[in-house]
Amino acid sequence: MDRHKALRPENTTLGVALIVGSVFLMTLADALVKLVSADLALWQIYVTRSLVSIPVLGVLMFWRGIDLWPKAPGWAYLRAALLVLMWIVYYASLPLLDLSVAAVALYTSPLLIALFSALLIGEPVGPQRWIAILIGFVGVLTILRPGTDASSWFMLLPILGAAFYAVAMVLTRSKCLDETPLTLALALNVSLMAAGLVVTGVLLVLDLTPEASSAYPFVLAPWAGMGAREWGVVSLLGVLIAIYSTGVAKAYQSAAPTIVGTFDYAYLIFAALWGFVLFSETPDTATVTGMALIAAAGILVARPPETARINPSGTAP
């Protein structure tokens, strides 16, 4: 086992608080992206948002005396690349699936995090936490309602995104503990900007016809003009991603990925909240039932096993 196993901190309260706060901001950012998706291309958002987030992170790192370059750049940028791929395949699925269906499919990630944590870094999972994760997964299936368009092969896109996210979070826990959360957040935002610039360049070279661009406008459309409203939104997006990308990194550094990953499910609850507030979307009975199962899973996974509560050493079996 690598040397980090004995050094991994266990601050479950901090990890849970950070991931819940981070996904709250993440869902707000995604709702804002949805608001401007009819006006701005995805790659334009990536680049213009990064024009705000990178300086914000750079100033914070300079103020705190943190080096801009990671201590292990290979692992830091591999993690960032996996997250960039996650967002690309997730957004690519949106023209093909309902937003709510794609989001729930993406949140198969906690189950994959538990699997990869056990297989790759030997994190203890235990029967209680496996049960909790499976309860959360049942909640996801309740929301998805197999047999609808959620069962089509296009569901593989957000599920592939979940796999990218799961591996990235396991790397955060196992290979990036020596990095500061701000360093990891900067690596991610630099990678997102680079991806946006590269794809924008490719689309310029391809020079797609308006008919081809209109097939998937959010992904294939050229850049559009930006006024005060658009710059205001992308500026807010830049601040939000600077905060939540730092928070997610710190959350997965602070506690076991199995625990933090289960509370990642809070994304679905907050997505329903913003959907109601911003788009007047009301979840139906099945969605509410699924969210209740997800909440129950979160409570169960955070509850120490019985043996841990009576063991004087306070360690899990």
C-alpha cells in the first residue's frame, strides 16, 4: 500500500460539510449555464468563465503564498483532465436526454467511487456503507424510472462521465493529498480553459454549416456576442467554480471517498430546488421518493458502524 494510506486524514464532518456546500454552488452554476445555454456555446462559457476563475484563484494563492505549480503535476493534471472529460460527455448528453435524467445518471458516481476506492486504494467500505450506497442507487433508479428514455444507450454518456468523476475523486484522495485545494482548483480551471480554446479552434477549422451547428447548438455553435448580462453571468460562474472546485478537492482530501461520494447525491436535491426557483419545475412523487432514499443513504453512510462506536480506539473494523 502506498505511503499515503497511513497519512490520509479522517475529518468526516469537514468533508461532508464541504461537499454539501460545494454541490449547492455547483447546482446554482449549472442552473445559470442552463439559463444562458440558448445564447452562448459551451466552449465559449469554458473560456470566458476561466478568464474570471483563474485570476481569482491566482490572487488567493499569491495572498496565501501557495505555489501555482502542483507538487505532482502529472497526477494533478490527470485528475483535471478526467474532470474535463466528465463535463464534456455530460453536456454532450443534454441534447439527447432530459436534463433531470442526465443529472441522475451522472450521480451513479458515488457507487463507482465506492467500487474504485475499494479496488484501487483499499479504502474500507464495509457492509453498512455498501447498503447505504445501494439505497442511494435505488433512489437514483426511482428518479430515472427505467423503461423511459432513460433506458436508451445515450444514458452511457453521463454514466461514462460518472466513471471519469469517480476516478478523479479517488485520485484526489490517494495521489493528490500533498496538493492544496487551491492548486487542484487552478489545475482544473486551466484545463477547462485549454479544452475550450482547443475545441473552439477545431470548430473554426471545420467551419461547420449553420445546419450542422444547429443539430447540437450548445456544443457546436460558434461564439456569440456578449453584452453586460452575459458577462455578468459568466463572471458569477467564474467565482462559483473557483469556490466549488476548491471545496470539492478539500472534501475528498478530508474524508473517505465512500462517505463524501454519498453526500455528493445532494446535487440532485439542490438541482430540484434551483429547478423550482428558476424554472418553476416541480418534482413529481417518484422524484421526491428517490430523493428521500438518497437522503436516507447519506445519513446511514455517515453513521459509524456499531463496532466503531463501542471500540475504544474509535477505528472502523
